[in-house]
Amino acid sequence: MVEAIIESDYLNGEYGKAAGITEGVILNEFVLKDTDYGKKYAGNVQCNVVNKTKEFEMNNTNAKLCIKLFTSETKNWIGKKLSFNYVNQKTPGGFKDVIYIDENRTISLNATPVTNQAQTQTQPSGTTSTS
């Protein structure tokens, strides 16, 4: 069976799960936006897999996590990588796939790579050398 994917300008659970989107990069400053479910932080993300820009309206859980990881100043979020999980849960519109940011994987994606610096080693004779 082939699952049809309806193209969308928005990254939501239904579209993201069907398209196999597991990561995204924040492209702009997120702003508070009025939605049918109250104010939500919204901004653009570059999605892996489909390699397209999508608008992502974060639920409060995701927004709190981004604030925890990247600070409350959403300008600081630009360029940060997000890892997505999908959970089927009850919403005001019935059961739907909902996006949750994976905290540990997101931390790993944004970790600063270790540089190759000279290491000081102690030789068996007690002398030190730099490699």
C-alpha cells in the first residue's frame, strides 16, 4: 500500500510523520502568533528528507524546551537543529500525530564539535611531551 502525502506549507504531525521528517533547522526568529488554540511560537524550519522550508507552530511543550535549550530570545534559535518525534495523542480535533522535540537528540545535534588540540601526555619517565 502506498501512503499519499498531501503537500503542506506547515510542518505538523500528520505531514511530518508521513514524509519521514526527523530533523529541521530553524531559519528565522520565531514570533508569537494567534492560532485557533491560543498563541503559539511560529517560524520557518528547513526540513530534512523533503528539503523544503515549512512553517512550524510549536506547542507549549516544544516552546518551553527551546527556551530551556536556546534561551528565551528567539533570535538565538536561528541555525539551531531540532530532532522530531511523533506521538499520537488526543487533541481538541480528535486523535492526531503531534510533533515533540526530542531533547537529548536536539542537544546532540547542536553540540560543539571537539577540535584537535595538542594534548599533553606524561611519559613513563615522568617527562611530558606535547603531541
